[in-house]
Amino acid sequence: MTALILVIAVTLLALFSARIVVNETRVAASDYRTSQAVEAAMAALDEGMAAFNANGATIDPAFAAPTQAQLDTLTANCTATPPTAATTNAQEVGIPSLAAPATLGLYYYANTVAGGDRCGANGEDDAGTIVAMGWSDDCSARRTISACLGSVPIFRDGNGPKQPFITGAGIGVFGNASIINRYTNISIWAGDSSAISGASFATYLRPSYTSVTDYTAAELQDNDPSNNAQLVSNRNSGFGVDVVLGDVSLANLTDNEFFGLFFAQNKQAMKDLAETGGNRLDPGTAPPPNGAEVTSGLYWIGSSADPMGLDGDSGNDRGGSTSIGGNEVYGSVEEPLVLIFNGNLALSGGVEIYGLVYVTGELKVTGTATVYGAVVSENGPNAGGGTLNIVYVPFGGDSGLNEPRVDDSGVIIPGSWRDW
């Protein structure tokens, strides 16, 4: 009897131990597949961030949330290269693993509530939600990760300059300037006093008793002052109410404080941002004009050593001189530029620039250049016998117009990461 009891006990113990081993194997396998799915989702998230940055920190609307039916098909196929094209609306990626087969992942973006955005982008294309999914190698496990997307801001408070021309010095460059400003009431803001010397000098504002909303974007940005504009300042009548001169609060700013009026980051950070995107150019090297693609984003033109001192205000050597001439076009209303010249700038020919031109040294105009946007001269002197035409366009912020896009400026908002 005792022997029988022992045999039964040993048998039960063996069965129980075998069950424990089976359960532990299942747990280990489940944990392994879960880890695979998480790693695949993380890899897809990285892929999505890289694509966001490569697209100028702009969401690609082609990558939208997949439907449940599409996900079911993808899981059944269990491959990043399914037999049918465009299995989902999302971007599918094969994630290499240490041993075949590779795992599957995908990512997509959402910038509207209807599209699945939880980050309050409200349709903006430089913010929103990135969602990444990952599967185990047998597609039995799937994990989803999401995070809020944003980008490193260029302009202070998200808004570009409020005036077409701003300088800490005088406005000698405007001997023959024409400034059309249909958006705000100030055309020139200068730290020093000036006199009008050019016969062709003129500033124009939107007609009295009208508002910005009375006009289309094309009308507001028209370079013909005879259309929807009224003369305010010229050589005969002198400076009008749209010109602010001798502002000591502007003149007394240090270089870095002046720079901080317009940009969200200091000079070193802006230079690094341009360098990261491959847009830091040596003095004398002009940015590439529009070609097959529109030139856009942030450019820093100045030596890598920056002899003026990025965090100081000493020295007259402001990093060399650069000339932009010919009849080239840089940027567009849809894809504006920020050109920061850490040195002198000479504009010649009939060049057209869309965006913000910021010059730390001398600004000289010898041709007939047109800037759709704004010009900021940190210190001057501002000189030349040419004609600089500025049609004020307030890129970014409250204007509803695009802010310059910068490659590699996309970031995941801290604290926004979710895996549920």
C-alpha cells in the first residue's frame, strides 16, 4: 500500500513539474515575442522620426492610420513586403533582427482629431501624433507606441518680425528703397536717426479704413504699390507715421539681445541647427537658388570659427562677406527661407528672396533686389546706391503663413510617450 501511494505521489509530482515547465516555456516565449514587438515598435518610431525630420519637420499626410481590416491583413501576411501593394496607408518597415526572420513594424502620423491625433495639432503639419506598431516574428504579439511630435522653433514666440525693415543702426541702405506693408502699421524700425537721400524712396501701407481680412493673400503680397496701397513716406513729404527712428531701446541692445528679439534660440544654437541640416555655409558662399526643388529652411552663412564671437559683442570682423546677385529666386511663399549672414551681405542684380534676411555686418544694395518677407540689419552700416524692394510678408505664427521648415529640427515632446 505504501509503495502504491509513493508511485502515485511521484507520478503526480512528475505531471505537476511537467506542467510547470510547459507554463514557464509559454511565459518565456510570450515574453520573448512581446519584447520583439516592443523593439519593432521602437524601431518603427525611430524610422518615423527620421522621416519627419528628413521632410523638413513636416508631417507627410500620405502616412495615415490603417483600418482594422488592413491591420488584420498585414498580421495574416506577417511580412513587410506583402504580396499586394499598399497593404495599409501607413509606412511599413522591415526591422532587421539578429536572426531571421525579421520583425514587422509600421508608423503613421495624425494631426487631426478625426485622424487620431491626441496632441492638439489642429491640422498643423509641423506637429501632431506619431504612432508606431511592431509585431513579433510570428505576428502573434503586437505593441503600439505613440508620442507627440513638434519641432525646434525658429522665431521667438513663433512669429517672425512685425516690421519689414529693422536695424540697430540707420537706414542708409534705403536711399532708393520701396517698402510695401499691407499687414501692419510700421514699415521701418531703426535705432538711429536718418535722412532721406534717394529720389525713389517710398513706403506704402494698406489703405486707411481697411483691414487685412479685406484682401486675399495675393493682394496683400502684390509687389505693385498702385494696387491696394497708399503712399506714406517719400523724399518730398519726409518720413510718415510708419517710420520709427532713433529708438534708444533698440540702439542700446547688445548684439545677442538684438538677435533674441526675433529668434527663439541664441546664435550658437541657430548656427548648430543650420549645421545639423547641412546648411552652414562659408563666407562668400551664397545659398543655392531655386532649381528642381524650392530652396527652403534655415541657412547660416559664416565661418565655423565665427570671429565676431557668438556670445560676445566685440569686433568689427563679422565673419566675411557674401554676395547674392543675378536674377535668381530663393524660396517661395509656401516654402520661405531664413538667411542669417554672420558677416556682410551685398545684394545685386534682380535677385528675389522669400523669407527673412538677417545681416550682422554691412548690408549693401547695388542692384534691384526684392525681398518678400523682412530684412533685419543688426549693426549696419547700411549703404549702396541700388534699390531694395521689400514686400512685407509675416511668415509663421499668427499670420497663418508657413514658417520656414528646418531639417532635423523635429523632436518628441517630453512626457508625451505612451504605450497604451
